[in-house]
Amino acid sequence: MPLLKSGISYNRIFRKKFMWILAFSLTSICSAAAIIIATADFKGEWTFNEQKSKLAEGRFRMNAQKIKVTQDGDALSIERTSTSQNGDNLVSTEKLTFDGKTSESTAFGSSKKKSTASWSADGQQMTINSTIVFERDGNSTEIKIVEVWKLITDGKSLSVDYTSTSARGTSSNTFVYDKN
């Protein structure tokens, strides 16, 4: 093997560069995998805990009493069971993706709900931005909703910071759910 003026072989230099490239590549791959793996796991069944929640005064809240979250590949399906003012169970289902595309579901009867979902930079919070348009007596009312989901108490509880904005104003609540 030919030697350089310093007495080091080309083979040794090549091996040294190869090891640096390999170490850099492995570090990059592991870092990317850690980001993907580190996203919060909201899967499961959750039950509303009114004592732990921070509820706005006055208005009737349509928060879910139960939430069931399943995952299918890169999509989350959320089934919410609420109680109407009449005491009836209302079940709504939505499927969210994290590719920036808008998903559409039905909310409150026949009203359409359009939502997008995204992860925080650290993967520990999910934000759902939704718009619901209600049609009633020829008039339409739009409600914008922002939900920020995060796990608390070592994953035993789910906290949802819920802000809705409409012509009536803005209302903010923090709904806490315990994992079943």
C-alpha cells in the first residue's frame, strides 16, 4: 500500500473517513427515529374527570364524557361520546391525519366539522384546529375550535385545552380525562 509523505497509508485515511461518515449517519438516523417514536400516545379510552378540569363559568358545555382514540398507520380516529341537554348520548367520530390535509366529519346533527391536526416540535402535544358551520333558520353560524392535547400524570390522564370562538365570544376550558 502506498504511503503518504507522513507515513500514513491511503487505506488508513479511507477507513477513518468512512468511520466518521458512518457515525454521522447513524446519529442522524437515530435522532430522526427518536423524534418519530417520541410522539405522545393518545390511544385508549378516556373518561371525563370534572374535578380535575378547569371549566368556564356559565355556558352549557358540549365536552365529551368519553373519548376513544385508535390509531391506523399515520391517522388517529377519535370517537367522542357526549350528553345532550336532553340527556341523550351523542357520538361523533373523526379521523385525523398529520399531513396537513383537512378532514371532514359530522358534528351536532348534520353540521360539518373541518379539522386539521399537527404535532408540536417535541411530539408531546397534538393541536386540532376545527371549524363548524351551523345552519339554522336560513342563518349560518361559524365556530372555530382549537384543541391542544397533552398527556399528564405520567400518561394516566389526558388534558385538552379547548378554546372556541364564535359570534358570541370566546370560551376556554381545560378538560381532563382519566385513562380507563
